[in-house]
Amino acid sequence: MEIALMADDKKKELMIQFCIAYAGILSKHNLCATGATARLISEATGLTIEPYLGGIQGGGEQVFARISCDEIDLVIYFRDPQSAEESLDFSRICDVHNIPYATNLAGAEVLILALQRGDLDWRYNVRPSKRR
């Protein structure tokens, strides 16, 4: 599976802790993340992550484009609900392309455990060229 990981500045530590906790599951999949998030996760966990540009430099747009091209299977984006920053409408694009999407720890844990159980294997039917 292709998993995109993103976190607003105030949520980066939460993302790092999440990735430490679930490194065993995440290590079995292809990961990508925006700028500092990719670097911080990689340094903390040793996971291999395809880095994109920083969020402010267009990294979010890179992820958005990959979702639009059906190249992402799961999105975990820990957003800061208090942030005034404008963000791309990831919920809409994930809905359009039927991509599982979590914006908080509870949802991310549900999705990551579903991924481990094989509950998201239906994504391989959407993109048969990406079979395990």
C-alpha cells in the first residue's frame, strides 16, 4: 500500500509517536510524507519514507496530485484544528477517489489496525498493478 503521512506543526510530535508505535506495520508499506514530517519520522523510526517538499513549499499539492492520480491508498493527516492556515481539501479529494483518510489519532489507529488485518486489501482491486 502507498501511505501518505502529513502533520501540521503542532501535530508533528503526535505523528512521530504514532509512527514509533506502529513502525512494524508501516515498515511493510510504501510511505511518503511532506518535508519536515518525513525527516522527523525517518530519524525517529528508521522507516524509509519518500520525502516531498515542505507543506508551505508545495508538498501538500504533491500528495494531492498523487491522490488525484490514484497513486495513494491511505492518508493520515494530523491536522491542527486551531490552525488558521489554509489547507487543501484532502477530505474532498479522498472522498472523490474513495481513499481511507484519518485526521486524528483515533481514526489513524483504526485504519492502521485495519491495514494490518488486511481489511484494506480491496485497494489492490482498485489498482491491480500494485499487488503485494
